[in-house]
Amino acid sequence: MTVWISVDGSRPARITGEAVRDAVERAVGAEGWSPVRVEVAILDVV
């Protein structure tokens, strides 16, 4: 599975498999947020 993700309109990043959660956590952390847990809802996979 390949997923394209974008946080706050940033350039989408292509990620695969279990890396989805880790990529979202890093992107959210880069915005200065400190989440305890990241939950991802995949709305569309092309």
C-alpha cells in the first residue's frame, strides 16, 4: 500500500505500510505539537 500524506497543506509525502503512523507523528511534532498518541484515518488510497 502506498499513501500520500499532507499536514496543514504541506507538500505530500509518499509513504508505505506501517510508516504512516510514524510519518504523521514526525510531521505533527515538526509543527510544535506534542501528541501522546497519533491516530490516522486514511480517507483515500490511490
